[in-house]
Amino acid sequence: MRASLWLLALVLVLASWAGASVPVPDDYEPPFFPEGRPLEGLVITIDAGHGGSSFSGGYHGSARGTVTRVVEGDLNMHVTALLYHHLKDAGASVHMTRRDDRKVTLGPTGRAEELGARTAVAEQTRSHLFLSLHHNSSPRATAHGVMMLIWPTDKAGEPQPLEVAFANFLREEVEKVVPHSEPFSHYVVDHPLASGTDLPSAVVEFGFLSNADFDQWVVLPTSAKHEARGAYNGVVRMWQTHREELEALRDRVLPPAEPVASAAPASDPEAARIIANFRRTNLSDATTFHLDARAVRVDGELVLTGSTNFPILRDAIAAELGRALSLPVRNELRVLPDEVLGPDPFGVCTIPMAMTWGEPVEGRNVQTQLLLGEPLFLLDRNAEETHYLVHGIDGYLGWVRADAVRRVSREEFAAMMTGPAVRLRHDIMRDDFRMPPGSFVRTDEAGTLVPPDGKPAAAPPEAVRLLNGAPGRQALETAMGLLYVPYVFGGRSSQGLDCSGLVGVAWAAAGVQLPRDARQQAIVGRLVATAWFPEGMLPGDALFFIDQTGRVIHTGISLGGMRFVHASPPEVQINSLDPADPLYSAGWTKAFCFARRPAE
């Protein structure tokens, strides 16, 4: 039996050496790419229907895979995201009302206010067209076919022939790609979403999940591709047929766009150039190291304002400006986390996914997306208290809407970072609440999932991957076995190592290949600790340190708690971040910036 297993392993290894590959499925459909740029000059706003606590749509019992169920809002988001790319590739300027499953409006707003905010995006962006994409259900057993929702007249009571033409083109093109057992399309007029603006607006219902035939088709992984293609073809026909009329109508309906004045004072041009160069050359990773600085000349001195998340950066940029401009610097740069957040600047993402932005404005400079359950290091809050500036656990910085965040205490946050948790391998549904793949979910002693809302959920073992496990301890065991080895710059062996050589070799022994340099390793893995929250470290986590200019220049491996092992002249040694520890190092504590967990 043992010989048979050995022979099977050898066959698999030889097959991998021979370059064996997995065949492409026979039914694979390549992606669609527009030919040319037929939509050059078009400005369009597209909207994924439903979304948010009171606009999430129903969920249906159809299966995609083995454990997930279709949520109408998810289908809408999927087809809208595909259509966005088709329109962009074809030359259009495209705006989306939302990019995750939340309402556009903040707080407990009603349906009318929410729908009005969506069409308002089209007017604010001076769009030619507004298109909302929906799937629906109906108690009628005969509900089927494509349904178009429009408004028959403008606000002055005049007919809207362009809106009717837009709906016709969409209906005809969608019908070509969306199958129905009994093709039948119709219009529903007086829909409030289409009435919010006099720009040509249409809502397309691709079909009804309550119809058995459409329901079986729409759960196929390629269905959204076809729906997006149909909507795209309808937009192309509309633009190519009525371009001049659309441009004339937009100019008549909407006033010219006015430039938006910045609330922040303009930075001194020479200072702005120095700050930009400092960011480019000193910040090891601009997605983790935050420096938002402005400088103005006032009465013979330079006033520096803005914020950063490292005290060393605050001092370094002030010194750089003073040297370069030969001026005294009044340093008013805030160090984050800001005191407005109170003593516990921690949170957790409470919704399936939440986009983050470069500014506290929805749709402004997208950064990344947070997933359900992610622990969040809170750094700042805008004056309106609608957004938080956060570090996600990938270290990425961005502004997220406050309604996607639940504040937690320092103790609860520490438990999240070091206690039992899992990553989801695929969708898990708890009633109508979807937990997407990649979600970070805590577990109780029995192994039951405990999402951020505290309501337990069950998941089969194959649906989860345990975190906070063995690789880190394996890496630490290797590092501890190299104690007293001489420090040799460039070294990666037991005859001599440098700092990143030690961390790289230790993690390689645990089966994880890291980049060679500390500044490269500093962007790998999950952010678990910062200078103002060192409690999140487990054995094996990688610590990173910066010099007086803000560059990552050193790394080590946590023993768990405040102690770490690192290669620093003259040898591999152990130090501590705890002033009460006899192994405490004041210099390394000042330079410590954060820790990451390379693998779990």
C-alpha cells in the first residue's frame, strides 16, 4: 500500500515536470471586447438596482455551485460591473451610482430620496443617459420577459421621444440574448426612478426569478455576460442614432458644469513639489504609509498642515522642507489615529463588501474593497462623520462609509487579531445575508461562525480555512534556531544573515516564499499590529521598522507579545518593545511601524 502511494506521488511529480495542464472547458466563453470606440463622447450613468438594507431585493432559492443562493442585488451588481467595462472600452465616460451593496444615501432615508439621489448622479456628471439594471420576482405565475420602466413625459408634461427610443433599443437588444420560454416584453410607465431627471432614463428588468425558465438560466455563470452585452448593444444603437439630439437635450436640460472649489488652501508650488518628491522617494509603500501634507507661506515661515500615520514622517517632511526652502517650519501636521476617534480607534466591516476611496466622497479615487468581518485600524474621521479613514488588514488605506463599520473596543480588537478565525472559501448564506469568499469571520469554541452582527452561522468544513495557525510558529522555530549567527549584509544562510535574509529563510522553511528585501516583504500578508497597537502579534509575524526619512529599513520575527528576533549587527538577537522588559530597545521601539502575518 505504501509503495502504491509512493508510485502515485512520483507519477504526479513527473506529470508536473512534463508541463501537464488542465484543459480548458469545452463550453468556455471568452470575454467580449468592443470593436473600435463607437461610444466616443458619450457620458452615461449606470445604476445597479436595489442595494442597502431596505433596497436589497429578495433572495431566491436557486443554487449556483453547492451552497449559494441568488440575491437579486448581487445579479444587478454583476451585470452592471461588466457593462461598465464594455462602455469604457468603447470610449464612453461612465459613472456608477454605487459600487457595493449599499444605498447611495446615508442613514434611514426613504425610497423616494434614495431613487432621487441615483438619478441626481446623472445630472451632477452631465450624463447624456441614465440606465438602471434590475432583476425581479413577481407573485404572478405568468411573469416573464423583458420589462422596460420609463416615464412618458418630462417635468413640464411634454413627451419624451428620446426616452422611448432608448427603451426600445434596449428591449430589442436584450431580447436577443436573454432567453424566455414565452418572449413577451412590455413597458411600465410612471416609474419614479426614471422620473428623477429629464435626461433619457430607462430601467431594464432582464427577467423574473419567479419564472422557472429564466431562473434556471440566470444562475449560469455566463448569464450576466449576455445581459451586459445586450444592454451594451442597446446603448450603442441609441448613441449612434441620436447623438446630436442627446447632446442638444443635455445642454438644454442641464446648466454648464461649475468648477468645484477646494476647501483646503493651495500648497505653495515649490513646497508641493518637494512634498510630492518626498512621497515618491521616501515612502516604501504609498498604500500603507499615509502622508497628506500641504504647506503655505505665512509671515516668513512655512505652515505645514495635513496628516500622517507615523511620527517619524511628520518630522522628516518638516525637516526636508526647512532645508530645501531655507525657511522656519511651523509643523501642524496631525499624527493619526486622530484624537477625535477616542481611546479605541478600532472597527470591523459589517457588510459583505465596502468600497474605500481616496477621499471621503463616494466614487472619488477608488482604493480597494473591504470584506465582511475585516478588522479595521481607524485613523481619522471626516467633519461630517460620514466616513472613516482606515487601514484594512491588507494594509491598504482608504476612506469608507461609517455605516459599514462597527466600532469595537481595544480588547475585542485584540481578540479578533489573535483569536480563532476563518477565511471563507466560497459564499455562505445565512437567511438572506451573504458572506462572500475571502470574508474574515471569527469562530466560537465550537467552531460556529460568528459574523460581526453576532448572529451565528453554520458552514461545512470545506467552506472555511482556519487562520492563526501553524506556519508562523514554524517560521519562528527556524529563526530561533539561527540565534547568534553573525550579521552579514546580503547573507541568507547559517554562516551569516541580514535582517530580511533571516525573515525570508524562516518563512521559506514554513513553505512560504517571501520577497528578498525588507521593503518588499513589508507589503506581504495581513496587517496585524501598528506602533499604537502592538498587541495583535502572534509568533512568526514579521515586524517592520523605518529610518528617520520614513523608509522601511529593517525587519524581524515576533515571538508573540512584544519580543522579536532579528538579525542586526553583530548577530541574530532578541529584543523587546516593552520598556519594562530587560531586552527592551528604545531605538527599535521608536522605529517600529507595523507587523504583518505573511501567511496563515
